[in-house]
Amino acid sequence: MATKSKGVGVSEWQPLTFEESLRLVLEQDEGIVHGIYEDHLGNPTCGIGHLVIESDREYGWPLGTEIGEARVTQLYNQDVGIALKDARWLHPDFDDLPDAVRIVIASLCFQLGLPRYQKFKLHHAAIEARDWREAAAQLRDSNLYRQTTNRTERHARRLESIDG
């Protein structure tokens, strides 16, 4: 993953944290939109892939309504919190997995939600067996791969990049 500087004017670099890396991946995959727009299914969405639901204050707002950075971050933190909770439920050893695997699992929980992602039984079995190549192969052999090829291919490559 990329690195960040320790401080202004400091030449020492350190790796990004898992949380920072995950946000960068999700920003790349979802984009960041500071307004209400329709996703590919016609659902109102804003921020970093946040599906606007009835309990959101943005519910019913017209397309194009601007959303501030603070609200984008608030919605992201809410959504990623749910994704991480789901990831830990799917894989109780989640926090012990390599960061690349954690990013794949959390990102797919974020994208698909628990009900859809838990159906990837062979993929999850491969993760439990620490067979990263098989976990990647199972992603490539999915409807998700056909629907979001580039994004899912990046996940497969992350898994294949793990040593061991």
C-alpha cells in the first residue's frame, strides 16, 4: 500500500494504517460524490457509495443536492463500521488476517452487504483455509466478477499478492 509522511517537513515515511488503506480502496471503487445521485440501479446515493435510506435526513432530497464533506465522512464512518462488524461476524479471526485479505473482505461487505456476501461459500472456505489463490479464483468465478470486473479483479489480485 501507499505510504504517508509522518508530518510536514519530515522526510520519514510510514505505511498507511489498515483503516486508511481501506478508505482509499473504497474511495477508488465507489468514488466520492458530494451530492445526491442515482446509482446504476437508480437508487439515491451520496458520498462514498452510501445508499440513501428512509432513516437518512437526505431521504427524498432531489438529485444533485449538495452534501458537505463532514456528512460524507459521517456516512462513510457509519457504513464502514457496519461492514467491519459484518466482516468480523463472517470471519471471527478477521483481525488476525493479512491486511490485503481484510481489505477484500471489508470492501466486499461494504459493496454487497452481509446477506449477499455470505453466499460466497467457497470463497469464504478458501479464506478459512488460507488458500488465497483459491479465494481469488472463487471471486473470478462469480456473477459479481461479471458485473464489476475491474473492481473484483483488483480484489482477486490483492489475494494473490499474499505470500504463503
